[in-house]
Amino acid sequence: MSDSAAAGSPAAPATAEKQSSSFGREKSKILVLLAAAQFLVVLDASITNVALPSIGTALDIPEAGLAWVVNSYVLFFGGFLLLGGRMADLMGRRKVFMAGLVLFAIASLTAGLAQNEPMLIISRAAQGLGAAMLSPAALSIVTATFAEGKQRNKALGVWGAVAGAGGAVGVLLGGILTEYLSWRWVFLVNVPVILMVLPMVMRIVPESHSGEDHNDFDIPGAVTVTAGLSMLVFALIDAESAGWLSAQTLGLVAGAVALLGLFVLIESRAAHPLVPFDIFSSRTRNGSYLVGLLLAASLFSMFFFIALYTQRVLGWDALKAGLSYLPLSISIILAAGVGSEVANRIGFKPVLVAGMLFTSIGLLWFSQIDVDGTFLSDVLGPSMVAGIGLGLAFPGATIGGTSAVDEDEVGLASGLVNSAQQIGGALGLAVLSSIAISKSDSVLNAARGAQEAVPFALTEGFQLAFMVGSGFALLGAILALVIIRSEDSRAAIGRDGAPPAA
């Protein structure tokens, strides 16, 4: 080797290292911005729970109307996710992400300033529509930015921690804002955060497209799948009040099935389908969507039942109930960090299976709650175990659902991940709420409606719901073990953050 070459050799690695370090910082900034936006999306699904009594009093909204403050958001979020993901692929991921952020901010402002029930519910629906645009766009930007393998797995570990903790932090933050400011700040808090995020997104996040040479949105397919999913979500969330075997519920489910069947027919003949069916060619991706649905069905309703148990049975105020979620949030964040590291060593499948098992154990522990319970004996332990489960399972399901996806279908895969979780959450809450109410009514009837029996009746209803939720999670663990291919799990590790060989 010449002297000049030898002299120049130390400088080249130093320069490369500097460039690599700078590139890493840029990606970290992108991930922080996208995760912050996703945090708001998940936060808004739960932050209103502890504020509902104050909202009802201020705007004179009856109990049935209050349910739609939550349901309208879930309905539009779940119904438009696939369309939002495909829009991101074709129109530009950053463009759709920013449009969703702007709509979300405007809707949050009008919700916070609402003077009556219709204004609030319409604003919440618009929030859901904004979330359906920005959430799959954000996840597809993460997937496109970070190479498949160790790099992406770490990024999705952060994504999973933030998204999973959002539900728990939502209840905590909702309690603090309602107690010390006003229920209006439950919505208004989004506005300054988005105003800070938007200019940074414009400066830092690069635009990306699917690379397809057309802008055909497949309008017939978009209309049928959005209408079908919206009808299905509506049927599930309203089944508790209408009755599972009522003409309304059965009719809506039949209509949803018919629309989704028509959608499949349209897609099979479309030149540029909204959902190319080769996205379902991977057994591992399909299994991940199914496990993600069961994870949401089993665990997301946990936030709802804990809030009811601590306030209506134990008699805690909104602030104390919110603070009880702090250990749950911490365990989710820590477990997601550990889970992504373990997934980078042995693959995401074992982490996902372990997460579902922890979730099942945590919910089974929750089924032992007592009418005279305390934070230490009835909330802390199961919260932390269930939090570990969610922290492990959420990134694992996301990695599996977006693995080995072509560049032109990243947004679609992200939309499917979110759709599975939203439909699972709506299904789980509807089924488990119906089970809890039925059990509580049975206990109250046996006690002939005695007022002193109400806490016992509620507790027994929650116990049964937690037990069934534990069964959902256990089923998810079994399906992950059976359906997801171990070789696909290991292939998702890659080599040193580089994409696996074609």
C-alpha cells in the first residue's frame, strides 16, 4: 500500500462515520415527529373517557349521546383507513400526512369550542377522518424510511411504545386536564402540538410515493370498502344498545358483508385495484393482521373497564383514576424497547407470542378484582403485566404486518395494520361490554335491584369481561404460533439494518 493511501485511510472512515451519524440523526428526527402524531391519534381514542361526565353536564348531552362522542371518532377512523393508506401511496405520503394533521387540528379546535352535541360529534367524526389519513401515512413513511431488518424493527419498537402508551396516557392526561383546566382542553391540547409539528414535518420529512405511474383511486372499490367497514364498525359499537340479535344489528352486519363482498368482486376486475389481493399472499402478514385484531379486542377495552372500575366501584375521582395508569404506560414503553431488541436477535414471532401470553395473564389477573380493592392489590400488578404484553405484542404485530411489502404497497399494508386494530378494538369493546352489562344485570336482578348491590354487580361484570378478554389474547398467542412462519420472522431481522437480499 502506498504512503498516500495509508495516510488517507483514516480520514475516509471518519468521513463515512460522520455521514452515517448525521443520517441517523435525521431519521431519528423523522421518527420522533411521526410517533408524536401517532401518539395524538391513539390518545384521542381514550382521552375523552374520564371527561365524558363533565362534557355531558356542560352541553346537556344524555348518556346515549355521550357514547357517540367516542364512537363517532372510532367509526370514521376505522372506516376510512384503507382509503387513507392508498391515498398516501398514490398522492404522496408526506402530503397526505400533513393534510391529515391539518384536518385533525381544525377538528380538535372545533371540538374544544363546541357549544352543543351535534357540533361536538361532527368534530369528533372529522378528527377520525383526519386520523385515518395521517396514521397509515405516518406508518408508511416509517416503513419506507427505515430499511427492513434491524433498523426498521427498532423504529417500530419506538412506534409501538408510543402508540401503545397513548391509550394509557390518554386516560391520565384526560383526568389532569379535566380536573385542573376544563374538559375543552381534552381536545384543544392537540392544536399547539400540531402547530409545532407541522413546520418541522415540512422541513425534515422527505416526500415519497409508491412509484406507480397512475393516480387511479378505484372509486367504486373505495366507496364499497369504506361504506362496508363503516357499517361493520357502526354495527359493532351500537350492538350493545340495539341488541346483538336485533333487526338493526343483523341488518347492518348483512349490509356490511354484502358491501365487502361487492368490494372483492370489484377488486378482482379493476385495472388498478384499491387493495391488490397479492398483499394477502403472505401467510405471515395475514397472521399478523389477525393477531393484531385479537390484541386490540382483548386489551384496548381494558382501558375502558379499568376507568369504570376505579371510578364507579372504588369511588376514585378522575385525577386519581388517570394517575393509576402511569405504571401501565411505563411498562408498555420499557417492554416495547426490550421487545424490539429481542426481535432483532431472534425474530419478531417469539416476541409477539410472548406479548400475547403476557396480555392473557394480565387480563386473567384483572378478572380477580375485588369490590373493596385497592391500587396495590387489584390494579398495579395486572396493569404492569398487561402493559408488558402490549409493549411486546404491538411492535411485533406491526413488524409482521408490514414485512416483505413492495414499495408501492407500503401505505396499503400500514392501513391494513391499523384497520385490523381498529376493527378489533370496536369488536372487543362491543362484545366485552355486552358481556359485562349482561352479567351485572343478572346479579342486580338476583338482588332485586338493591342499590347496595350495584358495586358487587359491576365488579362481577368486569371480572367476566376481563376473563373473556384473556381468552381472546390466548387465542392470539396460539394463532401467532401456528400461522406466522418462523423463517419469515427471522428473515425480517436482516443484516445490520440493511434490506434482506432480494
